[in-house]
Amino acid sequence: MDAFTTGIMQRIRNAESDLNRALETGDEFLAEVEQAELDDLHRLAAEHGVVVSRQVA
């Protein structure tokens, strides 16, 4: 796995964790921000051929 793939996967895991935390605490604004971040990261990964399975939060 190259550095880009490793980095994007770690950023996705972090954003998923942050989104789950926001949902658990009822922070709707933060949940929207984290979901947008996840969408952007998934788009970026796809543009570079990195396959990521989406987790449903």
C-alpha cells in the first residue's frame, strides 16, 4: 500500500469515528460536517483508484 492510500484510509477511519461520535452525542452540525468530509474523502479516493467500502453510520 502506498503512502497516499494509507493516508486516505486513515483519514476516512478518523472521519467515520468522528461522525459516529457526533451522532451518538446528538451534535447534528458536526455530523453534517463529518459526513461532508467523508463524502469528499470517498470521492478523492475513487478519483485515485482507491477502493473503499462505505460504512453506514
